[in-house]
Amino acid sequence: MDAMTIGVDLAKSTFQVAMRMGVDGPVKGQRFTRHQFERFLRTHRSAHVVMEAGGTAHHWARVAHTCGHRVSLLPPQYVRPYVRRHRKTDRTDAAGLLDAVRNPDIHPVVPKTVAQQELLALHRIRRQWMTSRTARINAVRGFFQELGIPMARGAKTACRTAAHLLADATTPIPFALRTALHELLCEVHDLETRVHTIERQLAHMVAEHPVIQRLQRIPGIGFLTATALVATVGHIHAFRTGRRFASWIGLTPSERSSGERRRLGCISKAGDVYLRTLLTHGARSVLRAARYHQRCGRPLARLPRWALAVEQRRGYNKATVALANKLARVVWVVWSRDVEFCAEPPQAVAA
């Protein structure tokens, strides 16, 4: 007997389910509340449950897997073309999942564990606090400049200078604005304290995870990038090559080819923006350190030498992106093959 496929349109309280037996069987729809859907998963015989990889999808994937079902999480942007036009309803969304899962070119998303979601949530909270901190520092800088008081570049320098100016009674700042600016600086200090607390939590988790420790030995990969990679990437073996992994992050060229003419453009910028940002910042740090060591006459490893050669040919920005692409591929090798990073390849011994 053919297996049953169950497409689920997730929601907060109401879940639409579409069921099909085999490949060409009729589609049957049913609507459940949250508790009814959980009971449905527990009592229904083993089936193939298909959901969009959106909000709460990883939780329900773990619940369905515990109940003995096979689970597939599909990227929402690839499911949308299978929904019938002018009929955007919960029923058509659930039925579209049954057709999308039959396409072998749509690769499912690996469900995340609770530990991965914990790491990812800490990164998201830290990023929100860093965004709020930057907004407040920019506001302080702008208010001072409107009063004719220039501020030096740099977040720490701006906060320190603003604190000294507010403490000086001779500074031409109105009293009401002086109080508000002092409150803004207190908020910046409070946000920095919260960020440091999360960073200490992430650093503590590094000591308990061998994969994160190996990734940190790669140039340009710190504990923030390593923990973000482990939290975001569900299963590294889902990528068959390092190029596929770099393409998933969005660090490979976009292509618009036709016939025998191949056109490669800028990077696709697909995938996770946060991971791509961290890898790009790591590449910048590697380039900066390589230039410093080159000026000092110190020997360079293979990766920094390659990055400096690319910078000389194509410029700083392209070299940074190319190095970020290379770092993503190195991460894939170190992680998927369970090996240590080697700065220089081993030399062949002559017989």
C-alpha cells in the first residue's frame, strides 16, 4: 500500500491539513485546533508530514518525529508556485505542499534541535540589542552635531566624549536636552552590559561543543561566527560540496546565462544575512592582519597569501567577498570531514 502524505499549513491556533494516499490519490482536507492537531499526530499511523519551514515549524517537526512520522520542511519560497492562482487559502496552501514535496529539486530543511534554537535565539537577541545600541549612539551624535559640537568617529569614543561634555557645565547644551542625552547614554551602557552577558553565555557554550572549537581555529572565525554557524546550519552533511554550502549562504556569483553565453554577476545574497555578514567581517580581519604581517616582514600562511594576491588583482572589496567564500568552503571541509584546520598543506615526502 502506498504511504500517506500529509501537508500541514501551520498557524497559531488553527491548522489546515491536506492528506493524500499515494501519488495520484484524492486530496482530503481537515481543520484542527492546536490540541486536536497534536492528538492527530499521536494517533495517526506513520505518514510523511510536510510543512513549510516557517514559524513553529521546527517545534512541530520534532513533535511529529517523536510520534513516528517522517518529516519534510520545505522552503516557503519554493512552495508558493505550487499554490493555485487567485485561491490563496489555508486549504490551497496545504494542498500545494503535497505537490511541492514531489519535486526532487526542492531540498528539505533539516529540523533544528532545541540546543540549536537556543543558540540562535541568543544571537538574535544580541543582534537586536546591538541594533538598538547603534541607533542610540547615532542619535546622541546627531543631537550634539545639531548644537555645533562635532563628535569623533567610533562608538566608544563618541560615548566617552559625550559623557565628558555632559559633565561639563560650560558646554552649551540646554538643561532639558542634557537630561535626555544622559538617559540615552545610560541606555547605551545598559545595552552593552546585556550584550556582554550574552557573549559570556556563548563563550561558555563553546567549551562544551567540539565542533565550535574546531571551527574557531580557522582564521577569521571567532566564537560568534562559529556558534552562529552551528545554530543556523541544521545538518552540514546536507551540503554535498563546499560550493553548495557557500551558495546557500549567498557568497557565490549570481548567474544569468543563455545559450553559449555565460554571464556571472555579483554574489546572489541568498540565504542567511547574519551568517554572510559575520563571514565577511571575518574576511576583513584576515586581510587586515595579512597586510600588517606583510609590512612587518613576517611569513604568511597559504590563505592570507592568496587573499593578498586577489586584493592586488581585483581590489579590496572583491577580495573580501572572495575570502568570505573561501572561509565558507573551509568551514564545510573542517565540519563535514571532522578534521582540524591546517594553515599549510602537508608537504609530500620524496621517496
